[in-house]
Amino acid sequence: MSVFIVTGTDTDIGKTVFAAGLAGALGAYYWKPVQAGVDPEGDKERVASLSGLPASHILPEAYRLTTPASPHLAARIDGVEIALDRLALPQVDGPLVVEGAGGLMVPVSETLLMIDLFAHWGAPVILCARTGLGTINHSLLSLEALRARAIPVAGIAFIGEPHEENERIVPLLGKVPSLGRLPHLDPLDADTLKTAFKTSIRLP
């Protein structure tokens, strides 16, 4: 079973859209272990509509929390205790795309960061990054943190408008392959995402 973890340098940069495109391109299963915030829908529902995958390939979350906040806070508000033993990778017949919540240092609980969970799993990470101002610092700090925990990095994927220098210097200084750049899509649907992935992204 091949596993790819999709994470981001920050929240709201488009990693759910990227995860949907990746899962669709690989014919993979998709899993988001902790969903915090489900109004009007969670990331699982968005991936289901964008990936083109059958419903059986969209796996249920281990924790589905109602509050749009850091998982540790959402769990506290919901009266839920997040336990590591419920966060084992699902065993599936085929590739698996796992989407993290927010960035690497987001707390899953009072004692566990998202990056600790990635280290526990030991699967390769794809880092999604903005193309614009600030992305060099955020991306290189994220890569340093991943390396410090010996987490393999499959590559970095940029999301947004083209920025030739940022897209050149980050993979160079970060010593990771660039998987390309996913542009903002309008309209955004399963067909446009599939086409953009085919033309713009190099699969890991």
C-alpha cells in the first residue's frame, strides 16, 4: 500500500483541492483523520465532489468535530479526547492519500502535534505552499521541521498564480523536488481539476 500525506505551510492554501486532485489522479483512497468544522461541509465531502472517486474510496474520519478550530480546541469544545490508537492508517487495497489539518505544528491534542502524527506514520509527505510573498520562509521552515523528525518528503507543490522565482528557489534551497504548480481554477470542479493536474502536476 503506497501512502502520501498532504500537508501545507499554512491553513486555507488549497491543500484539500490538491489532495482531491492527487487522489483522483492516483485512483487512491482519501482519508482525513481529524476534521474540525463541518459547516456547511467537511473536507471529505469536498474531496468526494472534486476527485471523481467512487464513494467507497472516501473514508470516514477518525474524529469529526463540529468547531472550526485547531483540532485540540475543537475536541475540547466537543467534549472529545483524541487518542493516538484511533489514528492508525487505514489498510486499503490501493494507494492512500491522507490530508492533515492546517500546518505541521497544529496541535491534535495537548500532547500531539500534526507533525508528530506524520512521524509516527513514517509515510512520505507532499508539502503544499502558496506561490506568493512569504512562501519562501514558510516553506523552508516546514521542510526543516520535517527533516528534523526524519519524515520523508516526496516533494513540494505550489498553489496559486505563477511566481517563477519562488517556484525556483524554494525547491533549490529546500533540496526537494518540485511537483509543479496547481493554478487557481474558475470554475473549480472535477473536470477542471483533473485537467489541471494532468497538465501542471508531476505525480510523485
